[in-house]
Amino acid sequence: MKENILLIFGIIMIVSCNQIPKHDKKLDKYVDFLEKNNTSAKDYVLDLFEGNDLVILCERDHRENTQYDFLKELMSDPRFIKNVGNIFTEIGMTNLNPELNNFTHSKKYSEEQVHKKLIEFQRKSGYYPLWGYFNFYSLNKQLYNINQSLSNENKINIYPSNIALKVDSLDSEYYKSVWNKIIYHRDSLMANSIIENFNKIKKSNSSRKKALIIMNFRHAFNTNFKMDNGNGAKNVGGFLFEKYNGKIANVLINQFEFVDAESEKDIAYKSTQNGKWDATFEVLNIDNAGFDFRNSIFGNDNFDLWPFHRHNYKYKDIFTGFVYYKSPKDFKLITGVNGLIDSTFIEIYKNRVLLWKEITNNRVNYPLVDSVIIEEYGHKKEFQIERIDSISSQINKWIEK
């Protein structure tokens, strides 16, 4: 009798643990869809490469670092190494190569030397005074570590694609030319760099003729996206979809609707679809999944990732698919890099800032006080998304606690 009671109690516990939390009925179709989907985020992206040469991943906020845990999973997968093996990034200027690729392919460095090399690349990665986010350092270190165990022909290649310039030139006329003539064509220049290098890959002797492209926000949108005047937005993604029509896909990683920004440290977000999507994943306790937007309930929702002008886009109009990796409460923002600022580089940095202030009429808001510079960029700092309580409230209103 005692054994029967324990068995019944155990069954009740299992059933109660597997029971989906009560939730708003508007989530039912989303829950039904997800229950029938069992593809992980990584496998979904890898499957896209079966029919496409290029896959664009739409990055979250540059500061968010769990997405780089996802990228590490993706890059280290044997299918990626064997069949893809090439990565293009928005972060990092094109003139970092061939030095960056040579470094990530090397085996000769100690841990201390690796750190020093990564700091060098970070200091000259962007056309603005300094790229102060951890993501570029993190990606290059992950790539270096993955390549350590790979043969030369299997090592992963990285191609920074942003506009190139001489970061420490003090020629203000040169920088004015960059500001007035080049930056406004940044998307076309990035796209041209990707096209040029990818065409070389296609013509090479390598068996790997595919590539992952990491772009942030609108740079990843396809050709369907138009501005409020009806003209094309001239995004990197748009240029690439025109060039490689039928052989390219773009994927949105779960993120937020951008609302406003007082500064880089004070950004206002809303949860996608007012919390509905995140709530659906939460009630099913799913934090790792991927699927096509076409023929999905998610893809039919209004494209609220772009709230800046009225439009009738659905998510399926702008993106091929979606990956969900980690809940917003688990997002980690990381800024700064340990050792990025030292007594020598701080003066170089200040010269860059003063030059950019001159040519942009003080539109560049970078600190010039030593202690602030060191605190801002010289130490790795981890924190949650701004206003996470407000975002959590948007999600929780769909779930009965």
C-alpha cells in the first residue's frame, strides 16, 4: 500500500512539473507552434547553409554577450568547420587583415601574448576613437581558441568588413573627407568588401565556399525593407540579397524593440510584441530554438523591431528565420576590456577624440578625463539590460504566476 501511494504521488509530481503555466489565451497558437518545433538555434542556422551560401545573423545590442556564447557553439560545431569556415563581421575595419587572420590561424602565442595581440586589434578596430565593447575581443579570442585544434585547411577565417581608415593619422582634412564622403556610404562599402572577398572564396581551391555574416540591426534587413519615403534603405543585407538572390538567408536572434537612447548607457527597449514572444518561450521553458518565419505564427506578426516610421511589414517580410537563445533576464551586457587603456594608449586615444570632435562639431561624446577613460574602457564590466524590470513586467503580464 505504501508503495502504491508513493507511485501515485510520483506521477502527480511529474504531471504537475510538466504542466504548462496558465497564460493568456492569445499565446495558445504560439505555444502550439513551439511545441511542434524541436530544432535548436545552432542546428537551425546550420541547416540554412544546406541551401544557402550566405547566412546573415542579426546581432543584438553590441554589448550583449550571451549571443557570443551561441556563436561559439555555432563556430565550434564540426558541420560549421567542415562546410562553412568563413565569417564576415560588421565590427572591425577591413585593413585589420591579413594580420587578424594570420593571428587567429597561429599557434605560436602564449596566453599573455594572445591577450596583448587582441588588445592591439581592439585599439585599431574602428574608425571612431575607440571600440569599447567586449564583443570584438571575445569573438576573436573564441576563434583563436577554436582554431588551435584544427588543421590548417580547416581553420576558420574571419573578415572584418567595416570601412578602413588610418586610425592615428592627425590629418584633419583626411578625416573630414571620411566624415563627409565615406561614412554615409558605409553600408555599400561593407557590402562591396564582403562581395569582393566572398567572390575570392568562391574562386579559391578551398572546399568551403559558404560564410556566416554578423551584422547589427538594420544592416541585416533584406531588400524588402524600405524607408518611409518608399526608397530602399541601402542596408548591407539589401545589397547582398540583390547580389546573391536565392542563395542567401537572414536570421534574427531574439532581441528587443528599440525605443530611444539618451546615450550609449541609457537605452530604452521594449520586449518584442509587448512581451508576447518572450512569454511564449518562458511558459514552455525553452531558451534555445530556431525556425523559419514563413508559415509560422511568429512570422505573421507586425515588424515592431523598426518603430521609427509607420509600415505594414511582417517579420516574415524582412527575415528568413528566427533563433531564440537565452531569455532577456539572462542577457549579459559587457563593456570594456581589461588592459585596453594604459599610459601610452590613453594619449593616442585623446588625440583621436579631439580630432573627431573638431571634424564633427563636437558630435562625438567620448570622455577625456583620465580616470573616466580608464573606468569606461580599461576594465571589463558586466551588467543586465537597462530597465530589465520594465521588460520583465511586459513579459509576465501574459503569464499567470
